[in-house]
Amino acid sequence: MAKRARKTTRKPTRKARKPAKRRAAAPRGRGLARLVWATAGALAVAVLALGAILFFGPDAREPRPSPPVATMQVPAEERPVATAPAPPTQTRPRPEPQVAAAPQPAPAWRQHAMPASVAPGQPMIAIVIDDMGLDRARSNRTVDLPAPLTLAYLAYASDLDTQTRDARAAGHELLVHVPMQPGPGADPGPNAVLLGLDPAELDRRMAWNLSRFDNFVGINNHMGSQATADRPAMAKVMTMLRERGLLFLDSRTSGATVAQAEAEKHGIPALRRDVFLDHDPSPIAVRSALLDVEEVARRQGHAIAIGHPKDATIDALAEWLPDVRARGFALVPVSAVAARLAAPSQ
């Protein structure tokens, strides 16, 4: 009987004990959850208590300073200020806007000047040929000479527009060769500047001489030994040249001339002849005169020579002109001499 009882009380197998372990683990998880919730609740209570202290504490009743705000200074005229109206003031006129002055045009003698190539300090030679236009064949031969020459055309010659246009196209500069009263017994030609003319007639004659062709730089006198020695007559002539922006070349047909001095007095470019090329028209005399021109140019820095369209003069110039530059001289029109003489005063 005893042996049977032991068999009925045998130990349970591992499979029978597993449910007991699962039931024991459940109460442990629920305890951990309660602990977390309790901790969270305590923290919440502490936060609420701290907030109540801060809110209801002694500092909470004092007004909190407002945060600084950036301010901008308002100009005085933009702030509304209740003031008495200002008395009316007299408005000042606005100044006129400054306008740049227009550049003044160059005088006619500069506008119509032919170009010249001159090195600094190089001696200059200007060759002037008077009495141009009457003898067309010799005038044309003169135009064919190496440029630049200065050609002075008589105002009473014919077909001056064509002749002077061809001369400028060849590179030569132009003057008006104005007839003026010579010594006794000589005839200067029509519309000459004569002594004793009333001012209106003198103005008319000068205006006629200056209207016969264009693009000239000034005038020089044809004959005129008496007229150029008369100050009132020369003063009238120089006034007209100044109004037109022209220069004056004194041919110096008389030692008593005052023409250059009157030109300087009236503020216009004034030049004078240094050498006559063909006072003696022989070929040897003309060639000797050209040597004199070179000597004057070396001595004073420039020389102005006057000749005429004569065969000996044209032939001598045809030989001399091609070599003058090789000898160190600058061949120039008379305007280049005037420009050099005017340079120091400018």
C-alpha cells in the first residue's frame, strides 16, 4: 500500500511548472509602471509649485521692465509741434543755371591757313608771290611750284574763283593783294585805297577787294608807298581787318610805312617783308636774293620774301625750292610765321 502512495505524489514535470512562472512575472511589470507614473506625477507637482512661487512671489507683483525698443530720431520738421504760424518770408529767386560758354571760333586767318611742318626752333622761310592773276600763263607756272607758297592775287583780275581754287588745291596759301596809293605818276589800279577818300568810300573799296574770292588769310599792299605812310588811312584798314579776323603783311614799299605799327596797335597779326627777290629781275640777282633769305632766316628764326610771277623768279625758285628743306629750313606759308610770332603772347 505504501508504494502506491509514492507513485501518486511524483514531482511535476518542467512542462507543468512553466505556467506558474508566467503568472509570477505579470505583477512585477505592473509595479514598474506604477513607479514611472508616480515619478512623473511628482515632477508635475514640483513644476506647478515652482510656477506658483514665481507667479505669486514678491517679485511677481512688481512690473517687469519692457524690453528695449530701437528708436529712430525724427527730423524736427516732421514732428507735429503746436506753434504759432511763422511770419511770411520773402522767397529768394533761384539762381540761373550755369551754362558753359560756347568756344569762340578761330579767326579767319587761322581757319584758312594751309598746314605747315616745322620742328621746334627750325628757321622758317615764307615765299610770297605778288601780282597773281593778271598774267594767267605765268600765274599757272607759279602754282605748279613746290608748295607751300603764299600767293597774293589782285582783286581786279579775272576768273579769281577758279584761279584761287586751283592754287589752294596745289597746297598754296592765299592773300588779297589790295592796291593802295603809290608815289606820284604810278597807277595802282581800280578800287585802290587812296588818301582823301571819305570813310564810306574807303569802306566800299575795301569791302569790294575782300569780296572777290574766298579762303584767304589776310591782305598785303600793292604799291601803296603813300597810303601805308598815312596813319588815319591805315587805322581804317586795320579796323576792317580786325573785324574780319584777318592778318596784314606790310610789303614795305616805303621806308616811311606805319602799316605794321597800326596793325599791331589794332591787335591783328602783323608781318613785314624782309627781302625782295626780283627788285633786280636778272637770274643772278634773284639767286643772290634767295641766299639773303636764308641768312635772314638763320639770324631771326624766320624770313619773308616777296617776288613776282616773272620768268627769272619762277626759274630760280624751281631750282631752289626742292633743296631748301635739305639745308635745314622749313618752307611755310605766312600764317605759320604769324602763328609763331603770336605764340609768346598767347
